[in-house]
Amino acid sequence: VAEVQRAKRSMLAEFEEDYIQREQRPSESFAEEFTALFLDEDCAPGVEERARIAAQILPEIPCEEVSGIAKLYDFTKNVVVKIATPLMSLRSPAYTCWSVLQACRQVSLPRPSLDLPSEEEVARIMKDVTAETMEAWPPDQDDVDGRLKRLFEGCAEQLLPG
């Protein structure tokens, strides 16, 4: 329950931060919003309305309901595992050199998949992770409210009229 409350506070803090900084939004975000409005028939409520809706709806969602939904997910079935590796390019010379070295050792062309775990290794990792017992995050580790308050106080003088 504490983790769900923390997540709700964090989401509200993000909406509030977006609202506070609404005048500094780049024009690209407006263009993307209007494009989605017309092409995808998406809604475009704007920052103010989104913040108002979130402030009304999020506190009304019961923590027990969110926890119940999370328990419905079975992470041992129908799971897609995505493994990300650094790009093999001039921007990542260390990885490129390593891949070339591995390719020379294997006498083949460089392939970024040389160091990736096999399907069996990924299955074993997933099995090990699902077997672990997870402890709830201690409530005093992350103080979203205090962090947001400090952020707001830091910029309040600039944003609020004297």
C-alpha cells in the first residue's frame, strides 16, 4: 500500500511540475499534441486540464485495487525479454573494438549478439528472479513530497508575482 501511495504522489508531482512549467513548454510538444488530435483523433486537454483531472482521479483510486491488479500478472508466462546492448558504431568505439576482437576470434563478421546470453540463460535468469522474495521499499527512503516542495520553493520566487 505504501508503494502505491508513493507512486500516486510521484505521478501527481509530475503533473504539478508540468503545470508549473507550462509556459516553458517547447513548441514541438504543442505540434505533437495537435498532430495526435487531428490524425489519431486523440484528445488534447492541455497541461492545465490534465493536471486537474489527475488531481481529481488519482487520489480516488484505491491502493488495494491497484495491488489486486498487479497480482493478476504472471511473469512466468507470455513474457517478452528485451536485451539492450550498446550500438556498434564510431560513437561507441570500445564496444566496436570488443566486437571486432570477438569476431576475429570467431573468424566471422562483427555481430553485436556475440556476448548476449542464450535463450536458456535468459530463462534461468527469469526463473531465478521470479523465485526471489521482494521486500517493500521502506517508506522513508524516498520523500517525493519533500523533494517537490524543495523544487517548488527553489523556483517560487521566479514563478510567483511578488
